[in-house]
Amino acid sequence: MQSALIGAAAFAGGLIGGLLPALLSNTLGWPLATPAPYRVPLALAALIAVVLVRSTWPSPLALLSRWCASRIFPVPVTLWL
């Protein structure tokens, strides 16, 4: 399943990355000889990559609950006396 999704994502990314500069060029009137139509898809890909990497990080609440669960709280000293 994972290798099928990787292949499909690579195909879709190549297709979108190849068509998006031409689409932007036609829509906004930028010539394809300039770097402007290529800048937007690269920035979009970087933004998507940052969002996807950030989504794999655990939330601060999950980190806190994991930290609290791993601690063994000692018996208070007043109970020993």
C-alpha cells in the first residue's frame, strides 16, 4: 500500500509541478523564460512539505501526558515518618 501511494504521489506531483508553471504563465501573463512562474510551485511545494512534516510531530499535550505517565512519583516523606 505504501509503495503504491508513493508512486501515485510522485506521479501527481510531477504532473502538477509540470503543468502549474504553464498555467500560471498563461493566467498571470508571465513569460516562461523568466523564473517567476517556477517560483510559485516551488514555494507551494516547500509549504506543503513543512505542513506535512509538522503534522508528524506529537502535540505538546501528548508529550506532556507521555512524560507524566513515565514518571514514578515517590511516596511523600510525611508518610514515612
